[in-house]
Amino acid sequence: MRGWSGSVLTVGRGAAPFALILIAWALVTRAGALPTIFLPPPDDVARTAWGMLKDGSLWINIGASVARVLVSLVISVPLAVGLGIFVGLRRRLAPVVEPIAGFFNALSGIAWLPLAVTWFGLGWVSVTFIMFNTIFFLVFYNTLVGVRSVPRIFEHAVRTLGGSRRHVIFQVLIPGAMPNIVAGIRMSIGFGWRALIAAEMIATSTGLGFLIYNASNFHQTDTILVGIVTIGILWLLTDRLVLQPIERWTVERWGLGACPSNVSPQKPISQNAPGSTIGGSGMVFLPPKSLILGLLGHTPSRELQLFLLPDVHSS
């Protein structure tokens, strides 16, 4: 019962700001503060949305935009993660590539639109190219930084206990980089949506961006608002139902946990137990216990536990 009431309370807190915006919108339009062509009433927008859902035009544009996002993710994410890990594992190559990745990561995806249209013309290829650049560099940069941020003390510890290079890569470096990778994917989808809508306004004849742009040519403000609201709803559903649960699971699964009571997150790593602080937030990445115990083949001594497994109680 408590869990159910807590969920209702959480949903209510999240919905309250939108309800206030909707009420304010209705009051402004009812008072006639703005002409209808500038801001139509909410009920007019709702009727327009219902009509577009019934005739299928809204579904077609939603499907086109979502399909472009999915295609871009399927192409970009595996390549970005793979290359990010490959470069991050090479200590000499990573410092050379990281500034280049940071440069392209700072560029807005829509900045590629003029070149994309020049190179590929109007259509799916141009939009996919823009989305690829937006998603790829965000995920690649976060993956590279994530791999490089895993403290080398973990690698040395696993090597000392007889672990191979494969153990280091798959049990320490990649798990340690997973929170960064997932955060990069989450951010890339958000920035990708923005780039997609802008690209669809120019380079395609379908999608939510085209729907908004085409409606503006005919001063159909209600249709424009339908498109805007649809984009916001799609992103909220994607973020809350897919991305946030994956991020929470990743954090819990791959060893990013609360800072142990005997570790100060403000101290440098040399003064702490062997875990790295994450942005001073009191979170530390701890080496997988199963890996340490598996390599040892037996229960470690108390001294080794305190060194390698700092979350073991020390009473």
C-alpha cells in the first residue's frame, strides 16, 4: 500500500507543473489576452490532435521521427562504444584522440545540416548523417573518458592477483566505464531529438519537424502546438520509462555505490580506500568482489579485504 501511494505521489508531483501550465494557458486564452492565431485555446489544440490521430497523419509523422532516431542509434551507439573502449585502452593514443573527440562533441548536430544537404541532398541520408554526428561523438567521448577515469590501481590489483588482460578489460575497465557510457547515450538521445526536429524542417517531407514547419507556412498554430507537445511527450516517455531505469540499473549493477562510512569523498584516492570519487558526489567505483575472490581462490585476509574490498565492514 505504501509503495502504491508513493508512486501516486511521485506521479502527482511530476504532473502538477504541467497542470499549472495548462490552467494558465486556458486562462490566458479565455481572457483574450492574445489573438487565437498566436495562441489557440487548449481545447482547440486537443481537437486538432484527436483529428490527426483519427486520420493517421500524426501517427505517420511520429513513426517517421522515431524510426530515424532508432536507425541512428543502431548505427552510432555500437560504433561509438566500441571505438571509445578501443581508444581508451591505449594509454598513448587516448590523450591524442580525446581533444579531437571533445572538439566534435562540442559541435551542435544541426551545424552539419548545410554540409549534409550539399553532400547528400534532401532525404533520409542527410538526416541520418546529422543524427549520426550528434549521437556518435557524445557517446564516443563519454566512453573514452569513462575508460580513462577508472583508477589504474584496480588494474594493478587484478594483475597482482594473477588476472589476465581480458579480466582487466571485461571485469574492471568496461564495468567502470558503464555509468559514463549510459549517461552519454542518454544525453545523445536528447540532443539527437533536437537535431532531428531541425533537420526534418529542411531535409525531409515527413516527421514531426516537417509537421511543425509545414503548419507554420499556413499559420496553423494549433497543429504547431500539437507537434511541439508530441515531441515533449515522446521524450518524457523515453527518458522516464527507458533511459532512467537503465541508468539506475547500470549504476547498481556495475559497482557505483554509496561511499563507505570509512571513506571520505573529499580526500584524494591515495588517502581513501581504493575507489575513485565521482565528481565529489560521494560515490565511488569499487572493484567487483566476484572477480577478486575468483582470482584469489579463497577468502582474503582481513588486511587484503580492507585494501581491495573497502565496503566490507571494518568493525
